[in-house]
Amino acid sequence: MTARTELMVDSGDVRLWTERIGEPNAPAVLLVMGTSAPGIGWPDELVDVLVAGGRQVIRYDHRDTGRSTCVDFTAHPYALADMATDAAAVLDGHGVAAAHVVGASLGGAIGQWLAVHRPERVLSLTALMTGPMGHDAGPAWARALAGQEPDPDDLPPPTPRFLAHLAHLAASPRTTRAEQIEANLETWRVLGGDVLPFDEGAARRFVEASFDLTTNPAASLNHDLAGRRMTEDRRVPLSSITAPTLVLHGTADPLRPLPHGRAVAEAIPHSRFLAIDGMGHALFSPGLPRRIGEIIHEHTG
């Protein structure tokens, strides 16, 4: 039977829910989720592939998600560096000196931050559906929302369909649990893109569990505020990264189109870039979690 341990870890004033799956003496893979998503955003199928391949897997709920502390962002604002410090605290809590760090979306930026500023903690880096941590996406979003043509010298904005979905959400207040569940489910449907089939059952189970696990579902929106804070520590060149790096990006990503992933790979010396045909900005497609797990397993070998 696979060893499985839940542990609450302290990171300053924040308490983080963490889970370790696999043998404690096996090489560690730290899974870092993206914006507003708790640790269960990493599907069990992906985790199972890594554990069966001889890894111990650690996943955790970011601050403001799941069973971890919800923060008053107005009184105690935080930035990407604080979320990266949380990730290092998770490793400390499990007695892991260094791990293979796998980050999705905002988690990919956290992984980059660790690889730049805490290289001794990162055995390898896998950056999934993310962009360079020092890139400010604000101007591209502003141009798109104003109906202007993209700046050819900037990374592209989200797709019109995704921006239209955000506008619809903004115009449609959601007050009940059912309304919020359906809105979040539709967001994941749009994030999945228009190529691969959408596993609605898996997405619904995740959305419902994420909503019910936390004491304040709205707190996860603080991740957007933290992600937009372009502090100087984010502008350090990614060329300083020495950890073996794999960049995975979907060809149908509606939030961060393919050039975002290519920009990460181009900035990191000796990195490897792999485009996943048809993948969007989510893992809710039949067979996709297992496939991504197998790729990560190979890289962390």
C-alpha cells in the first residue's frame, strides 16, 4: 500500500496543508499548483505515475486555498517571493533538502523563482503552461481589452474567447454555492481549449472539492493580486538557472498562448521545450494527466 502522510506546515504566520505520497527516502517531486488552485489540482493519475516510478510526491494547498490559511490581503499583502517561500517551507516541513520542482501556471513562476534564488533546493525544474516570471502581462491584457492590436514585441494576450468569458463572469454576480460551482466549471472548460475533449466529471469533482475545502473561497482571488506585483526579485535573468529544465506548453493554451512557454525555454540555458499538441491551460482531459506524469517522470530521472 502506498505511504500517504498529511502534514500542516508553518511558513511564517501562514499554515499550509501538505500531503506526501510515496516512500520518504525516494527522490522528491514538489508539485506547485497555479492561481487559485489547491493541491488536489494535481490529478491523482499524474501523482500515481510518479509514485509508481519511484518518486515521493509532495503537493500542498497554497495560502488562500484549500485547508491552508486565508490571508487578509489588504492588511498583509504578499508577492510571488512569499509564495515561493511557502514552497520552500513545505520542503522543510517534510525534511527534504532539495526536490524536483514542477510548477503549473503561477506555480511555474514560483518554480522559476526558486531555481533563481534558491538553486540549492531545486534538483530539476519542470515549468508547465507558464511564462517568464519577470514578464508583466498587464500591457498586453490592457491592449486586448481595449480592442487594440497586440504589440508585436510583447507576448500575446489571452484569446478573445477567454476574455469574453471573463467579461461574462464580471457581469453575472454569483451568490450561491451552485452558481459559483457552475461558473468555475465553465472557466475550466474555457481554459481547457477547443481541441482536446473536456473531462467534465473530473473538473466538477475538483471544483466542488476546492470550494468546500476552504473557509473563504473568495480568498483565492488574492493570487491574481500577488501575481501582478512585479517586484525586482522577479526581474533577475532566468539565464542564471542551472537546474535541468523542461518547459511543457499546450499548443491550444487560451490564457498563455504558446509563445509564453517558448520565451521561458529561450531564457533558460540548456532547457528543453516540449509543445503538447492540443493541450490548453488545464489538465482536465482524458489521458492527459497520465501523459504529463510520464513526461515529468522521465525528466526527473
